[in-house]
Amino acid sequence: MSEESLPADDLPEYAERVLEVAELIPPGRVMTYGDVAEWLEEGGPRQVGRVMALYGGAVPWWRVIRADGVLLPGHEFEALAHYRAEGTPLKEASRSSEGHLPRVDMRRARWDGGERAESHT
């Protein structure tokens, strides 16, 4: 996750839209990369992931995740601290899982954007 952020004027239009969605996700909730692309009706999970990797440092990047709820590799502990502070539902890891890190409980944490659907253009 890049900590750099560009002035809004320098962001590609699609990247700006992806970051706007990330900022709308309430604390304690998440959307998958695919959810964001579907909501925007453009691109796909890889494109959203690329935007988040390049420009996501200035938004709550931990709220846009993989569909399996696995924490972002290389940023697991920082994301976990955010999840715990925000009360994001987690599934504790089994002892057999590598690193014993929890996953986001997608059934309980996934956000469909419903509360702000009226502002979607």
C-alpha cells in the first residue's frame, strides 16, 4: 500500500472514483475489490486493487479487501489494529493457519453501500 497520495488533480478519473467509494465505507465494515468495481459499474477486482495499491494510502484502505477476508499481505498488523479499533467483525484463526492471523468475517462485515445509495450517480 503506497503511503504516497497525489493531488486530486493528478489522479486518473477511475482512481478518484475508487478512492471516493473507499471513503464512504463506514468504520467496522468492508467491501471487496469486486464489490467496489461492481458498485462503480466499471473495471474489476484487479483494477480496484491496483488503484488501492498505488493511491490508497490517503483513504481507509483496510476497508477494501479480498473476498476471502484475508488481511492484506505486508500490512496485516496495521490492518488488524484498524479492524480492532473500529470493531470490524473478525474470525479468529485456527492454530493450523499460517501466522495465526484472523480474517475479516465477511458475512458480518461486508457492506453493500445501502445507506448512501441515494448519493450514487
